[in-house]
Amino acid sequence: MLLDRTLEIIAAMTWIFVALFIVLHFIRVARQGGIVAAFNHLITRRMVMLLSVAIALTLLSNALVFVEPQQVGVVVSLVSPQGYRDRPLRSGLRWIVPFLEQVYYYPIFFQTYTMSGKPTEGQNLGSDDIVARTSDGQEVSMDTSVIFRIDAEQVIQIHIDWQDRYIDDFIRPLMRGLIRTKVSQFTVDEVNSSKRLDLERDLSEEVQIALEDKGFVMDRFLLRNITFSPEYAATVEQKQVAQQKTIEKEYEAEQIRRLAAGEADRIKTIAEAEAQALRVIAAELDKRPDLITYRYVEKLSPGIKVMLVPNNAPYLLPLPSLEDGLPATPPLTPTLTAPTPTPLQLSETILNQVLTPTLSLTVTP
């Protein structure tokens, strides 16, 4: 603070002025009355007053200390039985016994300690990541950070145990040891999977407990990065490529299945429509048996010469004599040996022959 710094400056300037005054006074008296007279005149009322002011300012500057809001002070005292005050100095302007007590300041704001493989990220220059081995013998490198602060109520114990070496001598070895121990309980595949969150959570709990036992408050533990060996990284990459190819093949197979299912549905729909059409035709033929004869006649080409066979036979025969230009022969009266079919049988025959039947007749003269 400005006040205690000002007092220190004033006290120092006072001592400089007193020293100059004594030297000049000694030289002046020595020129007038000799060295013996000069020594005899060193102790004068004016000199005592100047010395008293300088001593008073020095005592005051040493007795008055200011503790910053982000700090606490540990007072090491020669007048205390245990050698230190049992309560730390909190922020503000405080008094101590000058020359018999000394204040050591400790920050109580949050600090971040980082160990990283990148030379410019961590507190130590160069590669400072933590190399650990998994339960299956694979080597992994980890970048970590811990955010913590000193517990103001336990700062005296921290000063007794570590002084200002608490980061290098406690926090750093603690984190490296705990991380290596915990990583050895996981396989490399687990570290490279969703179980990384379990690893980070377990480490956070263990680091927090260990810090609290020594007077520190942890805010957060961060597992910032995990680097695997080149061999394992290449294996993982190959595995991912194979999985991607498998996914692509499964997608293609699914597309083919969908197309096949669509084609099957289309064929089924057509078949159902045809079946329905056949049912309608069959129903109509049952009601009107002569309909098939009408449809048959309608489908014949109008250029074909036909004649109606006697004996009420429902067959239409071509006239070869008219077709080939041969002379007409006397008509023959055929005798049909085939029984007259029923309308349903006739419809089936016509449908099977696609309206172009071949008739088998036995004709006798």
C-alpha cells in the first residue's frame, strides 16, 4: 500500500539525511578544533533528535504492514511461544512487532498449474506432459491442468510444510503420481472411449481430496488432451476406415432391400388386380355364357372367310377353298365327337389360348 511504502521511503531518506549531517558536522568541527573535538561534538542535542526521528520512522515503517485483498499473511514471531502467530493476517493495515516479527505473504486467489506437451503452454519450458501406461501396456501422454487456491484458514500449516515450494514440491508430484496410478486401471480402448469421462471424474475426486488434506481448495481438474502412440493411432484409424466401409455396405444392402420390397409390392398389386379382373370375368361368364362367343367373334379379323358348321355346333371354321383359291367341294356334314362344352369350360379354353384357339374336330362325310 502507499502508506507503508511511503513510511519506508521517508525512513530511508531520514537515515540518509542524518548520515550526511553527521559527516558534515564532523568535518566542520574537525577543521576548527581537531579530530578529538569533532568526536566530542558528535553527541549533541540536535544529533540525538535527528537519530530519534530516524529510529521512530524506521520502527513505524516496520511495525505497520498492509495485506492486499488477494493475500493473507503468516507472521513468524520471536515473541510467540510456537514461533508464529496462530492466526493469519487478513487484508488491511496491520501491526506487528518491528524487528521481532516478519510477515510472509501468500496468494488466496485461484491459480492454474498446467503440465502440457506443448513447450509454451505449461509452467515449465519444454515438453511437460504426463506419460502413463494403461493396464494393457499401452503408453499414453496427457496434458492436464488444475485450478486451485490456498485455504486462508490453513495457510499457516502450508507455510510450515511447504513455504513457497508448494507447487513444485507438492502439487506437481501429486498430480503426476495420481494420474499414472489411475490410468493404469484403464485399458487404452477405455481411455479412448466414453470412459475417458470416468477417468477424468475419478482423477478430479482424488486430486481434490489430496489437496484438501494439505490446505488447498481445488476448483477444477482438467484432462486437456490425450495423445496415443503412433502404432495405436494407426490401428484406430484403420479400424474406423473398416467400420465406415461396413456402414456403407449396410446402407447399400438396405437400399437394395427397399427396392426389392417396393418391386414385390408392385408385382403383388398387379397380381391382385389381375386376380380381381379374372374374378369379375368369371362372374360375368356365369351370368351370360354367350358373352365369350361374342368376344371371340369380335376379335376375329374381318378379312377371314368363315362358315357356320351345321348341327348347332358353336365352332367357326375357315374355308380352305376360299382361302387357297381351290374349287369348291360339296359341303360335308361333320359329326362332332367332342361333347359340347359348358360355358365355364369354354371360357377357360379361350383364355388359355389367348383368343386364338386350335380346334380339334373329327369330320365324317
